[in-house]
Amino acid sequence: MVVNRKTRISTLIAEDYTVIDIIASINKHFKKLKNPVLRRVLAPRVTIEDAAKIGGVTINVFLKKLAEVGFEIEPSELENFKNINEEKITYTHMNKENLVCLDVRPIISGGSDPFKEIMAVVKKLDNNQTLEIINSFEPIPLINKLKRQGYKTWTEKSEDGIVHSFFKRDKNITVEKNEEEENIIMDFDEKYKEFVGKLKQIDVRHLEMPEPMTTILEELELLHKGHALFVEHKKVPQFLLPELKSRGFEILYNKKTEDHLQLLIFKA
């Protein structure tokens, strides 16, 4: 399997479950991955790049460890890495007034994913309020998501290992993605795992328009009940989306590169 900095941890685990121990051996921060609850929360949302930042190591260190156990690394990923620790920015000057505090440690300890609770609080935030999330690790997926939604974020770690992450709306930040699209991408790996062993895979990247759309629709007609269609595509098939909706199908995306998109299509 070929991997790069954008490969999700859940994809690595789906390919080789023993990679959990390999990643955990990099340093103590990654031992959290052995916890099934934390793994379920983090793995589908964290890329190799995110994990390196959480663990305070370079992406190169992470990729070399994966290469040692048989993963193939994209050549461009082996050059010119910077130390993640050197790229960290602190925002201790930012306003901490009007704090709304949410400690998610009890939620995770109870076996649940705190994402919905966090987003419910985010939706109720006023522009003058700052959200504080208390956790045992730096919530990189949440930080990335809220940055895209127009929030300034900064993180502080206490001596006892507790991580305090702060989020405050910034009207000067341009929102890159809508929430619906972000959730579609984040759900891809979790849904993919549900269909392992029940996937029909096709590649339409070499086809001329409108063959990709017609090929996908033809394959869906032949798709067995309870199975999903996994499509290697160049882009989001906008004209296909209403057809899928009318036929009762859902679609999730996984962006590999600018010209490579994976689609997972299944019955709603």
C-alpha cells in the first residue's frame, strides 16, 4: 500500500492491524492508539500529518517507521520535511474572557465519541465567547475542522499532561468548506470499514465524459444488496449526484490528490 502524509490512520489499520503496535512504538504519545475508544474517535479523522503533530515528531520519522514494516512511501514525501515542533505557534496573547468550558475526558472514558457534544456547543457560541476543550491529547481533527469554519485556535498543555484547546471565532478568516462536505469526508473511512469484503471496485479516471457517469450507474444496477461501489475518480461527479439521490444511494468522498478522488456509493 502506498501512503503519504494525507493517509488516514484508519486506512493504515484496515490494511494491517499490527500497525497499531508499530505506531505506538514511535513514542509514548501514540500509545493512546491502543485504547479502543480513543482509536475509534481518532483513527478515522487523523492523517499521518496530524498524528505526527500530535506526537511531536516529524512526518519523516512516522513514514520511515511505516516503511520498515512494508508500507510504500510516495517518493515526494521523503524530501524536505520540517520538524513539526518548530512549526507550532502559540497564542497566549489571545483573549480568554467569556470562556465556555467542556471537559470531554468523561465522555471518552464512557466509550463515546465527544464530537457531537462539541459541535452542539460550537453552534451555540456567541462571537465574543471562547470555547475551551479539556482533553488528554491535542484534538488535531477538531482543530483542523474549526479552522476551516473560521476559528482561531491555540493549545496549552499543563504539567499534569492535560491539554486545554481554545477556539474563538475570527471574522477575518475565510471559511473553506461547509459543514456538510466536511462531515462527508470524515465519515468515509468509518463507512469503508463497514463494507470490507463487500466492495465492488472500479476505476473511471481513464474514461472520457460521459462514460464515468454511465459506467457507475451500470455498476450500481448490478450491485449486490448490502454491498457498496468503490470508485477511483478524478473529481466529484456533480451530474451524477441527483441521479444517486433519486435512486436511494448515498455517496462519500476521500480526496487523495487534486486529480484523484475516491467515491464510496451505497444504499441509504
